[in-house]
Amino acid sequence: MSIRPLAFGARLRQSGRTLRVRRHDGDARRYVVEDSEAGRATLRRDHLSLGGALRDAARTWRARLH
């Protein structure tokens, strides 16, 4: 099975908060989750796999409901 890097990013937005999943700039095999909100510093988390980045994004997005 071949592994392809994420060819596109994911962006979720609601009420001034944005959550992005994208490929790492320096290493095509790594991914970045960026959580930003107006008036707050952007949180950036690096992941070694796409699966880990998507799990982190899903967990973060669900947490906004609580």
C-alpha cells in the first residue's frame, strides 16, 4: 500500500474560531493542526501521521461543544 501526503487541507470555522489541518512545511510526511481564535494566540501541534492529526482535530472540534 502506498502512502500519499495530504494533497489538500481541512479547515473548520465557527464564530471566529478556525481549526486547520495541513501538511508540514518542512517534512511532507508530517502534519500540523492549527487552532486559532480572534484575540488568542494560535496553537500549533505537529503530528507524525495523518491519522494522528485528524484524531487531534476531531477531538479539538468536539471539545468546543463543552
